Amino acid sequence: MRSYSLIAPAKINLYLEIIGNRPDGYHELAMILQSIGLADQIDVHSISTDSIRVHCNHPQVPTDKSNLAYRAAELMAMQFPEAFAQYGGVEISINKQIPVAAGLAGGSTNAAAVLVGIDLLWKLGLTQPELEELGGTLGSDVPFCVAGGTAIATGRGDQLSPLPSLDNIYIVLGKYRSLEVSTPWAYKTYREQFGDSYRDSDNLAARANAVHSGAIVKAVLDKDAGEIAQKLHNDLERVVLPAYPQVLQLREVFANQEGVLGTMMSGSGPTVFALFESQQQAELVLLQVREAIIDKDLELFVTRTITHGIKVVSSV
Ligand code: C5P
């Protein structure tokens, strides 16, 4: 095969707790991550020159080394030089549907798809844990994007424990096109403002692992959408909402709509999501929010929880 097409789903954070400062400069996290139907399509092709090329339909997405998908291909070429020499270069086409810099792991899921696609192109036969480990060197969310579904994530966000899949919860996502939140800024600001409460804490991993016996994990195990929605949590809201009043307003508008089980910002934002029992309720609330906030800059999507990460849809 010289070409593979892959679906690269976005994720939302049902839970994000910042446990403390890690010695490597990152933050120890306790999260619950959920794959959603909103996805990019990634095509990977073998090409005869020994170069890596990235194309994207979205003008804001860089196509050079600053794109994580490019770095994923470069990592594979470095790790597997014989395969790179044998099969030649790689051309990567990204059909972007996931909003950029949105807290939805758009860049990370593209990188995960490139790892999976090149593994297939070069017939490397890597296992999922091997792909996740490679992904972890590119970014904290990449291992989850490879695996997908529903999972507890601790450490930098790269230590995964799968949970039973949630496949029947409907979601509305809201994102202002022109708003982007820098993830390093969000964590740095949180550390500056709230770091005193945990600065000298030890046993970070043990404290993060306490999430396993927490109320939201119980709700996920019970597949109880209403209870999950009551237990949504994101520490980064404490810094992002005050700095971005539009995001706070969107969250309040969601919270006031009938049928919304719960609402929260995803990751470092600025995307806000709301959970629903049915697609019909989600579609109705999307229309109501569109009427409540008359702003062409606001993008709204209806989607749902899904049970998979990167998926191959065709090969030629
Ligand atoms: O791992 P990734 O490159 O996606 O992380 C982006 C940024 O988010 C990091 O540079 C860091 O500033 C912040 N981060 C953090 N702690 C984590 C994950 C991310 O401080 N566990």
C-alpha cells in the first residue's frame, strides 16, 4: 500500500485536576479524556523523494516543523531510518474540521494519525503501547489520541488507564473562531496564581491516582450521563474564564438552557462543551445558543462521544 486515509478524532476533558508541579517543568494531572465524533481526516502517502511534506486545507495551520504532524513523521524517520530509506518520503494531507488551538487536541490527534499511518505504510508492525510511547515524546495528549475512547490520564496526561466506553452521550461544542488560548500560558498562569496551594506537595503520582476512586470515575463506570455531567471539572477554568469573558458568557448561556446535563471548558480552552441525553436536545440547544449569542465568530457543533481513537478508513 502506498497511501492510507485515517480519521483523527478530537477529545474533550470530562475532568482536569492539576495536582502539582513536576520536576520536569510540567504539571502532574488527573484527567478523564473522552474521544468525540468531531474529527480531521489525515491522508499519508509514500513519495519518491526522501522528504516530509504537509498540506492542510486550513490557512492557519502551519505546514513546517512547527506542525506536530510534521514532527511525528520526522520522529518516525529518525526512529526507523532503514524503513525511511526503503520506502522514501511521506506526504501528509490534513483535512481540518477540528478548531485550532481550541483545547480539543486537534494537533495531537493529527500527530497520532501520522504515527499510525506511517507504521502501516512502512509495515513496521508496532503495537499500540509502542505507538503510544512514541506519541508521548511528541506531546502529552498524543498517547490518548492513539488509543481513544474513554480513559483516565495521569502523569503529564500520558499515563493511561482505559475506562469502559461511553458511546451514547451527545455534545454541543462552542468555540469563537478568533479566540485561541495558549496552553503553556494557561498552565503558567495557574501556577502563578494557585501554585502556593500545592507547591511543596510530594507523592504527586499517588495523589493523581486517587482519581481512580473518585466520584466521576464511578459515574463513568455506571455509564450515568447525568451524574458524569454533575461531576465535570476543569481547574484551568480558574484562569481562562476570567481572562476571556466571552468564554465565561458562553458557558453561562449553555448552563441556562433546558436539557443541558452539564457544561465545562475543554482542556486549556477556549472551547466550551455541554452534554445531553439525546441528539434532538443537543440540536435544539445549538439553535437556542445561536439565537442567544448573535455573533458570526461563534462556531457551534453537535457531536457525540465515540469509542475509538485513530481509525483507518481506506488504503490504496
Ligand atoms: O505536552 P504538550 O506539548 O502538549 O504540552 C503543552 C504545554 O502545556 C507544555 O509546554 C506545558 O506548558 C503545558 N503542560 C503542563 N503540564 C502538563 C501538560 C502540559 O504544564 N501535564
